[in-house]
Amino acid sequence: MGDLMIHPILAFSALILSGALSGPASAWESRNWLDVFPVSDGRFEVVGRPGSGGPDFWCAAGDYAFRVLGAKGLERLYLVRPRGVSETT
């Protein structure tokens, strides 16, 4: 995307190493009120709100991985795609 661009919907995709399959294609709301959407094969996307920053995205990603995908405490999350236009919304 090049230069920094302000967009009403920013998101990043993450992948959990366990390879757990994603749930249904509807949004799941994290404890910090960001929406998380399954993408495919353990990949999911966190959609931010105005003012959301990196810690907000990682918190929502970890919350989803733990509560929905059943990730254990030592499993890692990897950023697959940086912030940008949403894939799912």
C-alpha cells in the first residue's frame, strides 16, 4: 500500500501454529471489542476501530486464538498480513 493511508476499516491477519480450523464466517467480538473473522485453516483477521493500535490488535488476536481456536499458552501467533484494507469486511 506504500504510504501511510487512513482507512475507516483497518485489519491484520494472523495465523496460529496449531493449524486449528476456523469457525463460521461471522464476526467474533474480543474482550477489547474488536471483531475477529475467520479466514481459512487457522488464519483469522482482526478488524480495528478508529484509534486501534498494535496492542489492541494483538490482544484481540490472542483472545480469539485462546478462546475460539483452543490455543495453549506456549503456541505462537504470526502476523501473515500487516494492517491494511480488510479481507473479510
